[in-house]
Amino acid sequence: MPKKKPIVALIYDFDGTLSPLNMQEYDFLKAIGIKNKAAFWKENNELIKEHEASNILCYMKLMIDKARAAKVSIKREQFVNFGKSIELYKGVEEWFDLINQIGKEEGVTIQHFINSSGLKEMIEGTKIGKKFKQIYACSFMYEDGVAVWPAVAVDFTTKTQFLFMINKGISSITENYKVNQYIEESMRPIPFNQMIYFGDGETDIPCMKLIKQQGGNSIAVYKPRDKKKKKGAEKLVHDRRVNFACAADYTKGGEIYTIVESIIKQIKNNFDFAQLQEKNRKKFDKEE
């Protein structure tokens, strides 16, 4: 059964991509009495070195330990509440509706995904928490509603796994075993060449490079007016790891908006052309 219209997946990292800071650096650190955010991450780095441990698992443990010491609630709903204070880059709040409208006009189904090493519960609490088809991110295990242990830890390897889950239409993390099951390319809901990845950091590089290599598009974003971040993003373009590098401004008519609009139109044109070829081929198959 031929697909009537293509699905375009827009996949976003969160910290540094949609938001200027690490999500812990807003109300969470304030609540546990830490004024110097660098001190928190310094302690995290010390844990990593001391135990030769995962940086993701260490930050999650440190969050629980610090909150308990400060007698701050670590119930799931509290983490969601912490998400409400997270600042978003210019234009992010309006972005999703704008892109969905482009999809509607072009005859394309748009789906938005988060692929982040940040905390799922906090992302859910942001102003854009309900805009995503799926949020792939770190999360805690809860007993009696209280966080006790990391349930999901997302590093750069896990991030690439989530791309294959999106590609194959696997929504639940508990079904990640299906990633290795063979599915014919034509039967996969979202081909890699219909993906657009937005990232800013080292954990995003494997994903951005993978999607670019598979014919999709990757956009390295950087904090506006941050020369160091800009230089890093531009190097990714130079090294052929991403397709584009842009300042993190998601407003209508801006550079990111214009690029994404063009990509969506190109995907639709490519899809229509492939459908035309297939229709023509089948016509001659019948004659034989």
C-alpha cells in the first residue's frame, strides 16, 4: 500500500538547543541552595573521575543526593514543576505551530521528538512539553512517588538508538529490542532522509552525522553572540558532520525557519517524484 504523504520527523536535543542553559540550572539548583552552577557540575565531574562512571548516571545521582540533603521534594510532580521555570530560546514557543502549518500547506505530516540527555520529567513541565510525539530522555524510577534511582540514562550511544526507534516506528523504550529486528526500508514509517536533527553538543554529533550520512539534514545550533559556540558549530559544518550551523533563533522568517521550510518542501518534492516513478514502473509491470 503506497504512502499517501510523507512523515517528516523533527528531532531536538534540549539543553543548549531549545533552551540556553542546562535544565538543572534554573529552579532546581535554586531549590537545593546552590548559587554557583559551576560548583554542581564540578562535583559531578569529580564523581565521574573517582568512580570511572557515566556522566549521565552521576548527575542523576547527584540530583537525588543534593535534594535529599536540602530536604527538597524529589517526587515526580516536583521535577515537572521545576520544568516550568526553564527558559526557551527566542521563537521556540511558537515554532511548533508554525512548522505544523508548513506541513499542512505542503501535504506533509510533521512529528516532533525530543532526544535529550536531560530529564524527561522537567521537559514535560516546560511550556512546550505537550508539543512532542515522544520525549526520549533520562528519567527516574519512583517508589511511592519519590525518585530513588535512574530508570533511563541517555548518552550519545542511546541517542542514536532512539533514531532507529523513530525510523522503525518503535515508541516505547521497553521495546528497544525491536531496534535489531529487520524491517524492509520501504516499510519503515520515517526514513532517515525525512529526518531533521537539531543539536548543539558533543552528545549530538553521532546523531547529526548519522542522519546527514543517510540523506537527512542536521542543524547545529549555538547560543546567539557566543563566539566560542559559533566557532564549534561552524567546525561541524566544515568537518561535514552537519548540513547547517545557525544561531538559536526559531522565529518565523529567521534562518532556521527558512532552512527547515526549504527542507520540508524538498522532502515533499522527492516523495512525489518517487511516487511518480513507482507508478510508472508498475504500469509497465502490468503490461509484461
